[in-house]
Amino acid sequence: MIRFPSDIKVVKFGGSSLADAEHFRKVKSIIDADKTRVYVIPSAPGKRYDGDDKVTDLLYECFRLAENSESIDSVFDRICERYDDIIRGLGIDLDLSSEYQHIKWAMLHHAGRDYAASRGEYLNGRILAEYLGFDFIDPACMVKFFDNGTFDSELTNKRIGEVLANHKNGVIPGFYGSMPNGTIKTFSRGGSDITGSIVARAVLAEIYENWTDVDGFLSADPRIVDNPKKIKYVTYRELRELSYMGASVLHEDAIFPVRFAGIPVNIRNTNAPEEPGTMIVSQTDYTDPDTVITGIAGHRGFSIITIEKAMMNSETGFGRKVLEVIEQEGISFEHLPSGIDTMCVILKTDAIDSIKKERIKNSICMAVNPDSISIEDGLALIAVVGRNMVKAKGTAFKVFKAVAEAEINIKMIDQGSSELNIIIGVDEKDFVSAMRSIYAEFFK
Ligand code: ASP
């Protein structure tokens, strides 16, 4: 196995951190401030202001126009102008015009949607490498996908290790890699986070720093709760619960490679580098002196199937038969709260149209002959998440008290035995007030 120094950091900068020359300068001073920040993963330039376009979106637009045999000239020129603006603003000696020509030609000759999108990161990486004086390393030679388009994590891990062993430092564009036949393939949107994570794993980095435009993870959605507290430490498991419910800073698939290797992730703010940000770790003894929970997250858009049947608890195979119906519809269920004679299945509303609903009801009736069955939309779920809840008494009481004080009816309760979270379901119209009331109860 190739050995890398034990103290290296892999640093990823998001699109807003590399949107213009001013941000590139901030990035350079962050890199210069710590010599162990040796492998840098850039995104494509993001929005500079409200209403601006992300370069990746412009590239997708070029692809669309080219496929419709429409002119890509004006959109493509805007993209080149964005990069030239950065180059001019930094005062570096770099001419990308032959790259632009080549990319345009390839787009007009059907190089593919992923190829088009990937050029955002590629060009930004070229500029950043030049500006930092780092090696430019094209991920196409080491981030690998299988023929069926899924990510080949083991081959990638090996290739990155081999390639980076020859580079003391490097800028590695995020978001893309290649298929066995060499065609460019991207991850899903926001996928530069994944590149950062897999590079961190391959070099066994001490830490994976993910630089963005917020001070880290917040304990609640700032669009719902005013000025929510920043989270200092969150475990991977807590993060998964919070992200699933809609708290998003990091791409979901970016968690697994670093988690697997036990590498902490530090979410940092490029515009406020003095802030420590949020540390995402496997385990921590840290306890917030003010509250027992780590965060609250929630989502609208759930439906609940309620099935009742007397003596359900003694009917072997009841649950399996119900879930088989859901499986046959190709739907995965979200939660499964149950009582002695009731079973509820919670699904995402957008997974079931009215035809599917009727079919599900009929099939469940045929399968288990219930006394009653109903499907109700308009459910919002709220997860109260915290690793320290296990040790604390009265957490559930506080959740219910907060919701009761807001005069809101709880329609469903779900607490796993891991005691990592308590999930409640409320009517969508009560979602915001329930979130606020629970937040106030735990963070006052
Ligand atoms: N540029 C890509 C996107 O906008 C990937 C990324 O920024 O992570 O989705």
C-alpha cells in the first residue's frame, strides 16, 4: 500500500467559493495558511449574486441547444467570459482559448451531456492549479465508473493512490471521472463533494475540509427558525438523519467514503475562515452545554397508509404481506409505526399517484383482509436528532410539551431503539409552528 504523510488535508471548495477572482484569492490565502492542505478539489464557478447562473447550468444548456441543433454561441461565450474574467482578475498568465475551441467542437460533435457538464470543473481546475502553482490532475484517469454507470469505488481508490503518490500537491477537478471506454461520466449534481471524499479516503487524509458559503451545519433550517445555533460536532449517523429530513450542506454520497475510512469532515466557510465550522466525526464525547439534542430537521410531503385489523398482532406474516404490496409497486417505505391492531406505512407522497393509491388499497385488502384501510396525504415529519438523547431523561416529554403548547396535534410518533432520534408526524399546515416550538424548547 502506498503511504502518504499522515497529516495531509484534502480540501474541497464549492462553486460559490470559486465564483469569481475575489473568491479565488480567498481560497489561495486559505491554502497558503496551512501547508498540509495539499490536494484541492474545485467545483465549477457558482452564482456570484442572486439571479446569476451557475456555469454547470450554462453547460447543460449548451448541451441541450446543441442536441436540438440550435446555436450554442451566445451561451458558450458567456461561459468563456466567466473564466476569462477570473483569469484577468487574478492577473495570471493563462490562455484557455484553445481549450474553449476544443470543448465547443466536442459539444457540437455529441461528446455527451456529462462531458459538457464536466468542463465546468475542468476549466476551473486549470485556473486554480495555475494560480496556486499546484499540479493539475485530471480525475478522468483515476475516478472510475463501471460500464453500467455506477461508481467503481475500489478501482478508484487504488488509482487515486497510485497517481497521487507522484504528486506532492495537486488540483483535482470535482464532479467527474470516466467510464471503462474513456467517456466522461459525472456524479449527480453537487458531486464535487463526492470527489473530495474519495480523494480523502484514498490518501488517508487527516481531515477532509469542505469549504462552502455557510459557517457549517445549523441545528435547524434558517428559513424556518431565526438564527439557529451552529453545530460544532455531529456524528455521521446524526448527519444522515438530519440530511434525510432535508438539512443539506454535503452531498449524501460524500459521507460513505470518509466514514468508511474514519476520516472527519470539517465544513468551513470560505468567507469566514476564522470560524471553526462543523466537524463531522464517527464518535465524539463532546456535549453541548446548552442542549441535549444536536438538531431538528423536517420535511413536508409524506402520506400515511393506516391499516386496522382486530387481533393483528397474532397474525403471522401480516407485516410481510403488506410490505410486499408496497414492494410490488416499486416503492420503498419511509417509516413503519405500528400498534397492537394497527400498522402504518409512511411513504413519500410523490411516489404514489391516485391510480397507485387505489391499487395499493385493493391489493392490501386482498392480501390481509383488514377491518379498515385509509391513505392520507399532507403529513409532515419532524426529526429531533441527538446522540446524547440516550443518556438524557425527558427528551420525548419536551418534544410533546412543545408541540402541545403550540396547540398542534401529533399524528404519528416513531422512535428507534437506538434513541438517536424521535420522529413525529404533524399536519403539513402545522409544520412550521411545530418546528419553531420544538426548537425553542430545546435551544432556549
Ligand atoms: N458543478 C456541479 C453542480 O453544480 C457539481 C458541484 O458543484 O459539486 O452540480
